Amino acid sequence: MILIDYIINLSMLSLMVSTPLVIRSYLNHKPLKQLWLWVGLYGGIVSSVLVMLSFQDEGYSYDIRYAVIILVFAYLGPAAGIITGSMALASRLMVSVNWFPAIVGWLVVMAILVVIHKATTHFKPVKRVMILLFSYIVTYIITVPIVFNIIRDNPIFHFQYLLFVSIGVLIGGILIESYEKLYRIIKERKRMEQTLEESESKYRLIAENTSDLIMVMDKEHAITYFSPSHEMVLGYKAAELEKIEICKLIHPDDVVTFRETITKIMKNKESMPLEFRFQDKRGKWMDFESRWMPVMSDERVIEHIVIISRDISERKKAEEILLQSEKLSIVGELAAGVAHEIRNPLTTIKGFIQLYGKEDELNEINNLLLSELERIETITSEMLSLGKPQAIQLNRANLCDLIDHTVEFLSPQANMKNIQISRSYLGTDFFITCEKNQIKQVFLNILKNAMEAMPKGGNIDIKLQKGLDGECIISIQDEGSGIPEELLPRLGEPFYSLKEKGTGLGLMICHKIIKQHSGTISYQSKLNKGTLVEIKLPLTD
């Protein structure tokens, strides 16, 4: 029967310890003020219930109320423990007549638990529980069977009692620690959910209010997200864009580059820039500058590509204005050379006209006259094509021809400054896809700068050769004054020039044109040793 009584005590202890913990887990309110007081009172109630379930032996009442007292001491401190212990003692005195050993034993146990708790305040509750339990067992063995001589001849009885008190403490400790761990997990999860929600809210706020277009592409090349800015900039709602194949809204000339960029990112796993034209809902083509950034998994596999695009239509218009301004500036500077070049064939024409009636070889003279007139027409045509705004048309052209035309155009000015321009082509076929006038303007600007750097004359060497990865390399070397190495990185910045009256717009436009043609431009220079300009452009089949 004693075993059954202990099992009933343990069951009731487990129930009454777990009940408030379960209820507390379903409630979402602030922590109770003076928690130690309420737990002390509740612990006293639990102890009183366990006393009511106690069993009698030789006039003494036995139960596992001290398991509750030990737990309250360990987790809430001496104040709550004394409240629980006092209520447990009162209940014990009500059901048993042997008050003296109960009161003395209670005082000794309370004093020892208070002292032990003070000495273990820096320990974790679990470790403190074990120390308090061990202290109680030692105290019980010394006071009950030895000092008070209670049931000394039946050590098994005392062993059973201490065993079930220990089991009660362990069960209660496990329940409390399980709840605390679960509570911490739930609290941390809620904190993470709140942090995630706040983070998502911030990113949503940015995505929904930015003027940049944000798209997310999956590894199957399907667009899975369109930012709300698409409606503001393009007029399309996200739901409408999801039903349209993205390439149908991209300019036909940019579709191949668009797809090649996807392939390169998937292969190289690096972010890339891209400029393309996008059609809005009204059918108007808009220029966008975008940055493509791969998002990779832990296995270094690309899961998504984030594409952030910005409308640069207005910037393009401004650049066109600057480009036209630079063209007009070049035309003005070359006007003297053009006039000089026109005057030379006119002198020839005048001379032969004077001889027209004196010589019989009329056919030869007529051919020469026509040749000189065609030269005048060529020069004036070059001048008009440079100054007149023209629509950008990409065509297949041979770089050799473009360089020859540019050099021929500049030869009058070069002759006046005693500058010789030599050309070296390591091959004959250097075809690229380009806008001819823009590439000519790049050569014009660079050669003009080289000529201005050689006021006393000199040589300009132009070399054309094929490089790696299907590209061609145009090298232009002058014998000018050179540029300090620390200033080379700033070349191409707007309004930065080494010339007294320069604007820096010429090289800036050169950089922009080469970039539009998927090429690069670089400089090498040393003071008093000239400058080498190297341009790389992709060849076409």
C-alpha cells in the first residue's frame, strides 16, 4: 500500500506542476508582477494537497511535499520557498499529532535550504536543484532516524521515502526545464518571425516605392516577380507582365544580348551590367541600364537572378546633345584644314582650265578634273555627315575603311602641323557591327588629341590586329608630351581635361560610344614619351 500511496503522490505532483505550465504556454500576456509570491502560494497549495494524500505509519505522516519545497527554493528563491514551506507545515500539523519533530525538522530544513541557496545563486537552476536535494537527503538522514529515532529499525522505509522525494524532484525539474526550453524556443521563434516580418516589410517598402524596376528570374529563365514600379514606369501591372513573354517586350536588336547575358551569368556566376530597350504599354521604346546579380544556394548553384533596371532615356537624350555639341566643335576646329584642302584642288582645276585650250590631251585633263572634284565632294560629305544628326543604324563595316577615311579627313590638318600618320594592318578583314559615324568620331577625337599633344610635329602610329576571344585591337601611339600616370584613371570623366580650354566631353563621348559597341578603351602614357590608346572591339562574322 505504501508504494501505491507514493505513486498517487507522484501523479498528483506531476499534474499540479504541469497544469500551470501548460496554461501559461497558451496565454500571451506580460509576466506576472511579484511572481515569487504567486508561485510560493501555489506551491503551498500543491504541498497541502500532497499532505492530504499522505499515509500514516506509527503516528507519523509521510508525503513528498518537500519535493515541491525544494523546486520552489531552486527556481524562485528563499522567499517563495519559505511561503510554500510554511503552508506545507500548517497542512502537516493539521493531519498529525507529532508536532515537535515536524516543526524542528522543518526549521532545520528551511535553514539549510536558505544557506545552500545563498551559496549557489550563481549556479544554474538544474544544478541548484541537485545540490538542494542532496542537502535535504543528508539533513533527513541525520534528523529523522538518528536524532529523533523515528523508525530507526526500518531503513528500507526511509529509503523508499527519500527515493520517491527524489523522483518527485526529478519529475518536477524535468517538467519545468522542458517548459522553459520550449518557452525559449517559442520566444526565439517569435522574435525571428518578427524580425523577418520587419525585414520583409522594409524590403517591400523599398520595392514598392522605388522607381527602379526589380525583376526576379528563376533558374528556368522564367520571371517570378515584378516590382510595382513596372506599372508606374511602363504602365503594365504585375499580373499583366506575368502573362507576357519578357522577350516580346524587349527591342528585337537587344533580345540576343539579353539571352546571352543570362547564359553568361549562369556560366560565370558573376553579376553583369546590361543596357537594353523595353517597350512600355503605349508602344514607346525606353532605354534601361540594368544590373544582373545571381543569387546562389549553399551548394553554389544559381537559384535566382535579381535584375534591377533604371530608366536612362533622359540621360541618353542628354548624351546625344553632348555628342552633337562635340561634333560641331570638331567641325569648327577642322574648318581651316578643310578650306585649305579645298583650295588645293581648286588651284589645280584653275591651272588646267587655263591649259585647256593649249593641250590636245583633253581626255587625260578631264579625268584629272573629275578626280579633283570628287575629292572636294568627299571632303564636304565627310563634314556634313559629322555635323548632321543621324539615326543610329548598326551595320557591318570594315575597321580598315573607317580608319582610312578618318585619316584622310585629318590629313590637311596633319600636314599643316608637320605630323605624319602611319597605318599598319595585320590583316585585311576586321569587320565589326557598328554605327559608322560614331566609330569615326572616336578615331577623330583620339587622333585630334594626339595631334594637339605634338605642337612641333611628329609621328602617329596606328596599328590594327586581332586579339583573343574574337576581338580586334586598335592601337594609336603618338609622340606627344604624355600624361602623368596618376591622372590616367580620370580620363573620360566629363569636364576633366588636361588642355587649357578643354571640356573633357570628347573622351567622355568616346568612352560611351565604345561601351555601346561592347568594347573597351585604355591608356598607357609617360611624361615626354607619348601616349598609347588601345581600343578593343568585338569582331563579327
